[in-house]
Amino acid sequence: MTGSELLMIVGMTVVTFGVRYPVLALVGRLQLPQPVIRALRYVPVAVLTAIIVPELLIRDGSWQVNPSNAYLVAGIVSALISWRTKNLLLTIVVGMGVFLLWRAITGA
């Protein structure tokens, strides 16, 4: 690792820490209103949705909402399995299996 790489890693660490720590320290000392606390419960779901949905629907820079999209098919099956069983390991295994099988079937 060169000196510039180490400097970049240290710089990114300082910036990341510097942006997040003051907010966490301030929130730790304040009593947040109950509506804010309830709203913060939805942050993980919103963030994961923002990450996952584009991965499922967009392939090669364009919308791919069709049966040949193995990502979308596996995502739908995984959501259904998760909803019905609440079993994370089963959801992952079945989702990956459906994904690989669907890609093999469609040749994508």
C-alpha cells in the first residue's frame, strides 16, 4: 500500500466519522419527540428499498420489467417466501436457487 492510498483511507475515515459522530452525539443527549422516534423505525426499510428496487428493475441502464429478468423473478419469489415464512435462511436459499434456475432456463 502506497502512502497516498493510506492517506486516502485515513481521509475517508476522518470525513465519515466527522460527518456522523456529531449527529449521533447530539441525538444521544436530546430527548427526541415520539413521532420522530416512530418515523426513524422506517429508515432501514426505506434505505434497503432504495438499494434493492433499482437492482431488480434496471438491467444495462434500462427498465427490465419482464419475465426474462431473473433478478426480478427471484426478488418476487424471495419477498413471498420471506413474507410467508419469516425465515431468513430459507429466503436466501430459495431466492438464490430461483435466480440460478431462472437464468439457466432463460439463458440470460
